[in-house]
Amino acid sequence: MVMLVGCLLALQTARSIDKSQRARFDNEVHRLANSVEQRMKAYAQVLRGGRAFFEGSTDVSREEWRIYVEQLRLPEHFPGINGMTFAPRLGEEELPAFIAKVRSEPLPSTLTDPSVMREFNLRDPPPPINPVETSVHAPVLYVEPLTHNSARALGIDLMRDAARRRALEAAVATDDAVLSPSLRILLRSSTQVGFIVFQPVYRDGRLLGWINATFHAETFMHGLLADDGGELSMAVYDGDEVEHNALLYSSAGVTADGGPRPLVVPTNAHFVTDVVLNMPGRPWAARFVAGPDFASLSERMLPWLLVLGGFLSSLVIYLVSRASAQWQSQAGLLAQQAEALREARAVAESANLAKSHFLANMSHEIRTPLNAILGTAELLGDTRLDADQRQSLDTISQSGDHLLGVINEILDYTKVEAGLMELDEAVFDLRQIVEEAIELVAYRAAEKQLELACDFASGTPEMLRGDAGRVRQVLVNYLSNAVKFTERGDVAVEISAQALAADRHHFRIAVRDTGIGIPSDRLDRLFKSFSQVDASTTRRYGGSGLGLAICKRLAELMGGDVAVDSHPGRGSIFSFSFPAETNPAWQPSLRPDVGVLEGLRLLIVDDNDTNRRILRRAAAEWGMTIVDTGFPQEALAMFARGEVFDLAVLDYFMPEMDGVSLAAQIRKLPSAAGLRLLLLSSARPGPGVAAAFDLVRLKPLRRSGLLDAFLDLFGHSPSSSIDAGAGPQLAESYTSLRVLLVEDKPMNRQVGTRMLASLGVGVDVVENGALALDAIRWQAYDLVLMDIHMPEMDGLEATRQIRALEDISQPHIYAMSASVLDDERQACLDAGMNKHLAKPFRRRELEQALREVASARFTTPVLASNTATLSAECLAKMLNDFGEQGARDVLDVIAEEAEPTLVALQQAVSAEGNDNIQRGVATLKANCQLLYAEHLAGQWSSLDTLEKITANQSAFDAACAQYRALCLSLPHSPRAL
């Protein structure tokens, strides 16, 4: 039944999309038709300007006409106009004197053949024509631009062709510009289809003649359609009917004889329509055709995504029914799935409003049932399942994760495309961001035994102001692709910067791999939406084709660009660049204990050149003397010669001899006595390996981790200075928390309840915000998990009313929403919620939320309202919550960014920039909360706009002073607490 509902919903969605596409097609047709008409009106205005030129002068010479036309710059400003001519009106009796006068004119400077003028005479227009006898003549007298080729038009009597004559007379009758029928235009060695626009010219009430503009139809229309992107095909016909023999222009191109190629309407054409264009004095008919690719891939994918959702839902219900009798009946889950799909259908029916909004809404509706699917699958994994059921469950989880990834990419792309993506700039540590990104792909790289490396070029600033999240997003995408398409070798991140000014650099981050590479003729498909290098790549490696397109848009949003250099079989280099503000004062200072490494002799043995270069550069900064080699036998020869080293860093995987074997050989040599050995491995070593070394570390290893390892080896471990018992530990776990779940969908209520039960937490459940408000009045809760979209009272209004209650203990309120747009997240925080959990969320995320609330509940804030120092209790609390490394990182970042953040905020106040003020205050508030300075965080909450700061300048100055004092109280080197 769910599959049937999914198929019906997919059909209805397809109809809605078709309706949206029809509206888009009609809008595009209207735009193009209007563009053609407006372009011709603009061109006709040029002829009217020429008319004024003639009428305002007693006599216009050939040279004056040349100068006038030359100043119009026709190829640049009026593409399609081959030339402009003037033809006087002459009676039969005026011809002899007219011809004699022309023959006596001096030869124009642009011509070299004197016969052009000396043999001037009246001639018929080029065929095909319908010749007529006439006593009134209109011979072409002036032609500009005048070349040897265009001079062939001199003397052509426009009155000798019936079609041209009718157009000339119509122009006189209307006293305005008139188009001729389609005709053949003279070119260098052939003719092409075009038309002429005639404009009558008068002087003292007498018809003087006609100014004419000769158009090449292909060039005229090509200029209009250059930005169309190829979504539509178009043909234009002379007259008000679509007739093959009247074809004037076709987007299909031209034939060998210069005529337009007939437009073929494919049998699977999406839309076809004909319109009449109102041209000066003559109608044109236009046919527009939308081919099968008019619909974007995202629009075509959406119905199938809904069908897939139905399929996954059906499979979950089947497994639940077999796994445990405790689950609800299939009918209940089917009914809830149908309800979720009906809501998705309601959102899909609004697709004709805008494609980007449509995709964002569909993301919300698909994420909602995915929350139940993935949550149920995770809970089902705790039950007893046979091998087949376990395999099916893994398929559900993997397919759901992949579908969620596709939805996130489409949503990100839609936000960027719609201009909704905004940068969140702050000072950040670029090395930390790069190392974090490398760690995210380290597990997959280790499975394939790939080397991962990070190389900062000498002199590259590591601290900069920018959007760390977007830099990380692009880099993780590049790294994921590099690991995906590399089967052996290494993946390296290379960072460099070029100084633009004293306080500004242009950064380049490149990801180099030794993977399959990309043919040069396929590179143009990269960075395009829904595009892969080829179909086989899509089948083998998967992917939506959106990742690189999003990277390009994000790089451009940061003011930079992307690039790629690739060779099949040799690998690829994907890079992105962006400008950013820098400041030497932001750079972290070296740890004082690094001095113990100065002068020590270091031997590096690694077959990977990049790894050796990175290790050399780091060790050189710490004052060490470095010798390196890529060959284990060469290292053994050094010891055999009696060379002495204090420390040797060995790679595990080397082709000639692995690191374990090399260590065993070194230990036997007399010159290695007292040598400390450090093993770096991209995979977890087997049992017994660690015994051969003083220390073993897994790659990728952060630079700070490498320094810690070196200091550990020489008895200066940074962890030794941390007293884990420096204060009270967390007295109780999160299992004693009282939790209220507010969710209107029974399926999600069931999943949330079971997740909390599996974590040992008791929970009360209500169905909407109004009931939640009643429950909180009668019962004290530590945490409220609040859905946003609910009947009667939504989550935002319920939160606002809860925060207005004065006689209760205020709970933590976490939003649970499938809406993930930035403005919706901000709306939750503005309403008074503490955090936003995006659906679908996993049990580990829920557990982390419970730990955060438990930590806040069972630990008393240690910074009093009049205190601006970090106490031992606060340090102990941070160690308990974040761990040793996490506490170091938090204090390190806060201490380094303190002064730059305060200075930036004060500058924003002086410049009256509210957006920068809000970002700066948000940063200070968050840092205070990390340090458990709740009172100071509350002060910043009341100073988040220019108006509030202006009205409370003394409070603002006091808050700045307290924050500066708090940060100064942190350890001089936060990594040595």
C-alpha cells in the first residue's frame, strides 16, 4: 500500500512539476518573443536617427554618411546589421543627370577599383526577385561600410523588385520603418537569408529617399539567443503563419547554401507553441520547442525519490514485523507513512511558485519520514536478527544515508543558486580546519592504504578571517572525491598564499591525488550541476553530480574560484582559492617547551616525498637538525657509518622494507644506542608492533599532535601538567534527566520514545505546543525536545510562551526540525531555544544533547557576576565535558581570538554595522558559555544590536573589560594547562 501511495504521489508530483515547467516555458517564450520585438524597435530607432541626419542637412555627402555610420559601431552595438544604405527617390527624367553626377565623383578611399564609380548604372536586385516595370526609381547611392564586396550593392534599383517596392511604398504610407519580406543578402561569395528595413526620408515636405538597413537573420537572432543556454529551440518565419518556405531563422543552424536549417520537432518534445511577433510593418511567426531535457535532473529525480521513500518505508515495516512482536502493526506504520507522503505531496503541489523553494520544501518533507526510517533501523539493530535480516537492515541504513546526502547536496545547491547562502566570517585557524577535514576521510583512506598529507607552503599565514565552515565544506568534498577515485598512492592537501596587501592574502588550497585522472575532453563536465565525467563513473562510484557544483558556487561566494588539472592514470589536482584578511598578531605563538627540541638530530625515513617535506618543514621550525631519505637501506648505511641521531621517524608501509623491519635492524646497531623511534602508520599496526618503538602514532597526524609526540619522547608530555582531578566530577549521568517530547507525528513520537528508552531516560510525550505548555506548568523538566511544525500551537510560539513563564524552573529547549535553512535555524534561537537538532538525527546526537543538559544541570556555574577569572572548578568541568585535548583546543582558540574579536566588535559599533555587531556579540556570548561564564554571557545577550549598545554604553564597556580580563586569566599557553 505504501508503495502504491508513493507511486500515486510520484505521479501527482510529476503533474505538478509539469505544470511548473509549462509556466517556466511560457515565461521563457514570452521573454524571447519580447526580446526580438524590443531589439527590432531599438534597431529601427537607429534608422530614425539617420532620417534626422538627412533632414537636418541641406546636402549629405558620401563622406558625411560614412562618418555617421562609422560612429554607430554597428558590429559592437547592433549585431545583425550588415550595412546601412541610402537610396534617393528619382523620376525617369532625373536619371541621366544623376548617373553622370555619380560617375564624376572622386573614388572613395576604401575602394581601389575605379570601374565601380566610372561604370555606375542602375541594376536589378540579386535574384530571386519578381521584376516590375517602373517610372520611379530608388538606386542605392551610399553604402556603409563600403568595401570591395559591399560596393556590389551600388546602383541596385530597389523599385525593380515587387516585394521591395511594396515595402518602400508601405514605409512612405506609414511614415515609419517597415520590414521587407525575407530575401537573399549579398555576401562575399554567396548570399544568405535576411531582410531589409526601410525608413523614408523627407526634406521640406518632399520625399528625398529611403535609409535602408540590411540584416543577416542568423546573426540578428544569434545575438538575442546567446544567453539562452540551449534550453529551447526556436524558428522564425516571415509572415503570420508557420510555413516551411517562409523560414527566416532556425536555432538548428544553416545549410550549405546559407539558408536556415528546418527545425525538426522531436516526437518526445516537452512543449511546442507558436506565437506571432509584431515587427515594424510586417508580422513574423515564431515556433518555440522545449525538448526532453527542458526539465532539470532534479525535477526528474524528485518523483523517483518519493517512490524510493515509499520503498524504504515498506521494507522497514516488513523487517519490524518479523523482528519483534512489540512493534506496532504494519497498518499503523503504513498509515503514518501515507500521512507523511501526503504532506510531501502538499508541498510538491506548490512547485510552480519557484524551483528553489520547491526543492527546499521537499527536502523538509523527505527528511521527516527519513527520521523515522533511520531511527527505526538503528533501534532494530539492537534486536536479534538473522544474517539475511541484518544484511537487509544494512541496506536500509546505507540507502537512507545516501538519500540524505543527496537531499543535503540539492538543498545546499538550491540555497547557493537562490542567493540564500551567507558567509559567517570570523578569525579561524586554517591548519586546524585542514587537519580536521583530513581526519574525516582518514578511515576510508586507511582502508585503501592511502597516504594522507598536509603541506603548508613556507610563509603561509595560518590564522585568517573568513568562513571556516565553507572552507571545510569545499575541502572535505575535494578530499572525499580524491579518496574515492584513488586506489593506491597518496592524497595530499597543499596550502599556499600570495600577499595582496599587508593585511590581506589570496589563499590557494589544492588537493592532489594519484587516482584515475580525467581525460581532457571531459574536464568541461566538472563543476556543473548534476554532471559526472561519464556514465560508467556514475555507476561505479556513485554520486549526485552536485558536490563540485556546490564547491564552485561556495568558492565564488567567498570571492574566489576553482580549478582542476588532471591526467588519466596519473591523478588530479583540484584547487580552490579565495582572498582573506590576515594579521600577524593572530598567529599562534610557539609553545615555550618546544625549546627542548632545538639542536636535536632527526632522521626521517619515508618513501613518500610529500610526507618527508612536511616533516622537514615542521621540525625545522622547532630548531631540529634534519636528515631524510626515502630508502631504508640508506638509513641503515648512515648508522653503519657511525652517524648518531636523537630521534628517528619511520613510515610503516615502504616497498623496500617496512618500518617494523627497519626498526629491528636499527636496534642491533651500536650507533643507535639511546635513539628514540617513532612509527607513523596510515593503518592501525598489528599486535606486537608497538614493542619495537618508543611511540606509535596513526596518520594523518596533526602538527600539534606531532609536536606532542616529540615532546613525549623527550619527557615533556603536555598532558602531564593536567591534573584530571582538579575539581569535582560530574555527579550524576543523564539517565536521571526528566525529558518532555513534543511531536505531532505518531511515527516520530514512537521512534523518539524508543531512542530515549534505549538510553535509559524516562520521557513524557505530548502532541503539540499547547499541551507542552500545560505539561511544563505542572511538571519540572530538564529538557524539552520540541518539534516546530505542529497543529494548534507550533514549537516557536510554545517556546516563546514557556520563556515568558516566571514561576517555573526554565528547561533546556532543543528544536527537532526537518527544516535546515539558516533563517529557520535562527528563528528557533530567536524564539528562545537552546539548540537546533536537524532531522533525521541519530542516537549518538541525542545522547550528546542529553550529556550537554546533564552537564549544565549538575555543575554550578563557577564565574560569579563580579568575577573575571578562570577558576580550578571551571577547568575541572571543562576537562570532564571536553576531555583533555578538547579543553586545550577550546582555551587555545578563545585566548588567541580574544583581542581580534573585541577590536572587530568595537570597529563594527563605530561603523554602525548591525550585522557585524550581531556576529561579534554571538561569538563572545558563545565563548562565555564555553567558559561557563553564564552571567557575562547574559550581559552580551542584552547588547546584540547597535541601539542597545548606544543606550547602554557603560554596560558595553564593562562587558568588554570583563571579557578581556577573563581571557587574560587563561593560561599563557593554553596547551600547557
